[in-house]
Amino acid sequence: MPNIRPVSDLRNYSNVVKDVKYGNPVYLTKNGHGVIAMVSMEELDDLEKELALYKFKLEMKKGEDSIKEHGTYTSEEIMKELGI
């Protein structure tokens, strides 16, 4: 079950922080609307790694699609284009 608390609970910061664990973020609300999510540093690191991997896979897919659509160049064609 999500750990949802009002942002005013931050007055007693240590009680809020002790509830933040890997896989168990604490969501803080103001006037019934979410404003802050607190996650453990380990979980944040893992999320950032997953995002970086996703972005890498997306760029690789773009490259593959470009090769399929436009083809590739030989080393001779590249050298000629560069004037080498």
C-alpha cells in the first residue's frame, strides 16, 4: 500500500525519512494533491540506471531504423567525402 502523507508531516522530518525504504517511497501531498515523492538513494540510483539504459536502447533503435531506411556507407565513400 502506498505511503501517502501530508507535506506538513515534514515538520517532524525524521519520522518521515525513517519510512523511506527501497521499493517503498513516501508520497507527500498538499491539499490532497501529490507534490513530492521521497525515494531511497539506492532506488534513485537504480531508476537513473534504468532510464539511461532505456535512452541508450532508444538511440540504438533510431540508428538501426536509419540504417534500414538509408543504408550505410563504405569506408571508401566516407574517405572520398572527407577528401582523404
